[in-house]
Amino acid sequence: MYEPTDTQITVSIPDRRHELLADLLLDAVLTEGAGENAVQAAVRTSEERGRRMGEVAREETRPGRLGPERGLTVCEGLLEQYGYEPVRETPTRLRLRNCPFHPLAAKAPDLVCGMNQAFLSGCLSGLQVGGVQAVLAPEPGECCVRLVPSDTDGDDRTARDH
């Protein structure tokens, strides 16, 4: 009555994307250049993948010019699909409540968090979001990266103070 199938079903709560991390690492191994080490290759391939993902999303949505606020709105939808659980802290700051690479990030935080930051930086670049950067800001139980204004003296201070 029952037969095995080639279809794989995976359920993870909260959402984890170990297959994405594994794919990024595989790309790094397969494309590692003579002048880079494995970590550098992993960070490079993560940034490249994020940029391509952002470019595809930009092409699909055609959002026009993206400043910090509109850019983060577009990012929220994209990052939600990847399990980051984005939360807007201010109009120009985005906190990511879930690390899709946990618990692997706990085993090798420098590598995995560096790849994650590069991936999210690439995503911002591909979407052509201005005035926002992906920075390492580890918090227990959350993603190690936050999206914050690239100019800390800008509008964010006003939003935070009010």
C-alpha cells in the first residue's frame, strides 16, 4: 500500500535553512581560488548568492529607487521567505529574530555568522538598497546580523529618540 518516494519533506520549527548553508559551502569548495582560503571562499560565495537573490527579487518586484525605509520593507518580505523572522525596530533598522543556520552557527560562529553577514550584504546590494548595511550584532536566540543605517548620523537617531 505504501511506497517510498523521491519527494523529501522536511519540517523545522523555527525555520532552519541548513540546505542553503550546505549549498553555499559546497559552492565555496568548488570555486575556491588559488589566492583565497576556505573561509574567504565561503564568504565570497555567500555574498554572491545573496546579491543574485536580491537581483532576482528586484527584477520581479521592480521597486524603483530604494532608500533605507522602502528598502527594508522589500527586504522584510524576502527575508521572511528564508526564515529570518524580520522585525522593524525603527523605520531604518531591521532585527532578525531567527537564525536560519542555528545550531550550526553556534558550532562555528565566525564562519557561519560571517557567511550570513555576507549573504545579507549581498542581498542589499542586489536589491540596490541605499543607506542600509548588514552588521554583526549577536543577540542570544536571534540572528547574529541586523540591518541598520549605513550612516549612523542620519535619520535613524531621530526615529530612535522619538
